[in-house]
Amino acid sequence: MLASLLADENVDFRIIKILRESGIVIHSILEDHKSVSDFEVIEIARKLNSIILTLDKDFGEWVFSHKEFTIGVILLRYNPKEYLEITKAIQTLINQHNDDLVGKFVVLSTSKIRIREIHL
């Protein structure tokens, strides 16, 4: 079973709404922890056993340079007009990779998926 997702503040709320409607458990920094730091997002994700969903490339630095433990990260790369397409890409990613996302850093665009192991 997939860990839940934790949407960073910068994730379009329309994406969160569609993912929830499709049955994906997704927590929201915007709703529950507005204006927290990236480090606090990582701590919240650990407490919730959630994979971070974000547009913020800084999470790559936190994970790979600072060696901060996280369940996983999905970094979104898309044009805001493509929010429906990226939402479908997230759903496809979850359907195809499910448990394989734990311990991974994923860069996801509307046309490409790059999955990298997080080694701590």
C-alpha cells in the first residue's frame, strides 16, 4: 500500500482535490501547516509517513546533500495550464509504481518520469 502524499504549499489545490476524489490519501501543507519551512515539511512528512509532493527543487538538496531522511519525494515539473495532465501523470505514477515510490526521489513531468533511489 502506498504511503500517503503530503502536498507542499506550492501544489495547485485543484490537483489535491482531484487526487483526493480518486481515492488517494493526500495531506496539504496549505490547509494544515501554512508557511512552514522545507525542513518542517520533511518532519511533517515523516510523522505522517507521507511522500512529499512538491514543485520545490530544494527538496533534492535536502535529501541528497543534507542527507535528510524522508519517505520519498515527487518533484513536479509542469506548466500551470497543464494541471490536469500532471494530475493524470501522478495517478499513473502511483498506479504503476505504488510501493516502489517509498525511498525514491521522483521527477515527474507530463511526458517523463525519472526515479532515483535515495541513499542515506
